[in-house]
Amino acid sequence: MPKNPAVPGGMRDAEKAADTPAGMPAHNPEPNRNVDDGLPPLDRAPRGWLAVVGGFACLFVSFGWITCIGVFQAYYSTHQLREYSASTVGWIPSAETFLLFLGVPIFGGLFDRLGPTVILIIGTVLHVGGLLGVANCETYGQFFAAQSIVSAMGTGAIFVAGTSAVGTWFSARRGLALGIVSAGSALGAVIGAAVIPVLFDRIGFPWTMRAVALTYFVLMVVAILTTTRRPQATPPSRAPFRVSQLIPVSLLRPGPVLILAIACFFYFLGVFIPYNYIVAEAQDAGDGEQASNNLLVILSATSTVGRVMPGWLGDRYGRFNVTIAFTFFSVFLVLAVWIAAPWRAGRIAFAALYGFGSGTFVSMVPTLIAQVCPDMSKLGLYLGAVYLVIAPSVLIAQPVAGVLAEVGDRNGRDPYVWLKVFCALAMLVGIVGFIAARASYQGHARKLWKSGKV
């Protein structure tokens, strides 16, 4: 049987045949696998859809929390940490997002060996415990330790367990399934951005954090009870565990996985900036605290559709193709709306449209990693390898954006213009990377514009 040059050997799951580009021979297809091997069926097993429920809860408390931290960027700057500069305060959400992504390689390898339940329990203890710690913080160092380290590592464990488990149950409908899961992060961000500022005023910061921690604990109980991994035809390796597996750089060999990781680095360098700075920009413009926070609510609400629809479209028209199209739409919005209309109506329009366009950052990236992964029994490791490359981008993005915001002309038309230009350029480079990764996956790396249903 001819070998697919674009996809490495060693596949063990029938679902890889569904991800082979149109017109190319599948590597070692096993069309009757779901019938003959006694494993639960792909795409339609009840346990798989139950895992989607658990994954939804996981994304609600992990990426949903991370997405609404723009509320804290603005709150800290005017309350507990008001004596610090914007770039200094920006290190708290930046490091928090960085350690979420850094937790993916750490817990991804453990997921492949232990399954989701143990990882979710660890994540719950860290995330909920960290939030309870934030409730009692008073100094910058305390906030950084509790929120940016302890809680963040918990969100990384929860994210990787939820997305990896769901990915093993689906093939042809994987984009849709992970899109539904990622909608949990949008709902979490909407509720967080709308409710948390109100609770700050009504019950105070400490009790707000305790209420959030309790809510997340209940949701994680649901996730632990419902999230499972599909059994594999080949059992997980029982070879001795090595610390090097926590940082799986060996998987980043030249090819679609490495190119995809580099593309995601630049994409994430820009995509989070509006989520963290649109509130601060509106407050600086005099919109008022409630009106400013409403922008984040609008942005998060529209991203619910932007996280489900790309997965559904990707299953039909190609996941790389849809990711490229939605990312280009996001760049267009930054240039044509956020920069061109730096006033209140423009910010509202941008928030509504950018939430829809940028929703792919949660739903499609794990889907693309699963598509190029040559061995589904190692999906956690491959997720970890790609997010290991992504992590530094989110660490540096917000402080750099904070510096660019500070150097803007406060008396000019738009003091945040250089921050916005940086955001657009970073995502534009990411588009080029996605195109190159698509070409490499198809086996014609020198023909970037040649496409199919990929």
C-alpha cells in the first residue's frame, strides 16, 4: 500500500483516515475497526458525547477564566495595584496565560499515561486553591503567586484533560465536538465578565473570589464524573516515565507539527491583546467602568458562535482552510475597525465582530493538532509539544502591549494605535504560518497556495 508522505507512520486509530487530505492515499486505513475490535464507535458513542459535557465544564473554568482576566487587568490597576504601571500589572494575566499553556506539555504526557480523571483532580485542587488564595492577597507578589502560578497551573491541567479526552472520541465530527467544548470557555468568559465586576461592588473582592472558587469546584465535580478517554487498540506504553516527556521537544521535528507550532506562536502573540486591553482603553477614553466591562461581555458572548461555527465548518471545508479564513477576518477587524474607529461606537462594533472572528483560538488549534498528530495514543504529548512553543508568546505579548500603550500619544487621536498595529501584524504572520503548515501536511511544502479540503 502506498504511504502518505504528508503523514508519518505509526498511526493506530482509524480516525486518521478521515483526516487524510482529499486525493491522497490514507496510511494503513482500517475501515472496519469500530466493528471488529470491540472498541466504542467513533463520533457516536454516548460516552463520547458525555465527555463533551465534561469538556464544556473544563473549558468554562479554564479558558473561560483566562479570557475574562481583562476585568482583573483593569481592576488591579485602579485598586490593589494602582501604584504599579500598566506593563507591570500586565505580567499577572500574561504569566497566568503562559503557565496555562506551559501546563499543557507537563500534563499532556501524564494524560497519555494516567487518563483524564487524575489530571482533573490535580487541576481542581490547584485552580480552586489558587483562587481561594487570591481572595486573601494584598501585595503584588502574593497576587502573582496565587493567580499567575498556582491557579494557572491548575487551568493548564484542566484544559489539556478536557480537550484531549474529547479528541479521542471523534474523527469526522471532531471539529464540531471540540467547538461545542470550546463554547464553554466563551460562556465562562461572558458570565465572568458580566458578574465579577458587579460582585466586586456588592460583596467585595475577597468574597467574590470565594464565590468564583465554589462555582468552579461544583463544575469540576461534574467534569470529573463525565470526562473519559476512548480506549485505544494499543494500550498505553508501560515503559518507565522520563522527566524529558514533560517537555516533548523531540516531537517538534521539521514538518507540519513544527510549522503549525510556529504559526500558533505568532497567532497567540496577537489574539489575546484585545481581550486584555479593550476594557482599559475604554476606561482611558472616559466610557465609565460598567460600559467598559460591557465590551468584554459583548466580545465573549459573540465568541460563543465563533468557537462552535469554525469547528462545524472545518469538518466540511477543511480545518486549516477555516482557521486561515477566520484569522484573516480577525486581522481585518483590527485594521479596519479597531484602528480606524477608536471611539465608543467603533469599540462596540469591534468587540462584537472580533469575538466571532477570534473564537478559533480555543476550538480550532486543538483540532489542528489532532489532525496532524500521527498517533492518537500520544495526542496529549503532541498537544504539549505545540503549546510548549505557544507559551512564550502569551508571556511576552501583554507586557509588550502594555509598553506600546504607554508610549502612545495620550493627546493624539488614538493612544493605543501601536498596540493595535502589533496585534494585527502578529496574527498576519500567523496566517502565513498556517498556510505553510497546511502545505506541509498535504505534502507539497513549496506550493503554499495549493489547497483542498484540509
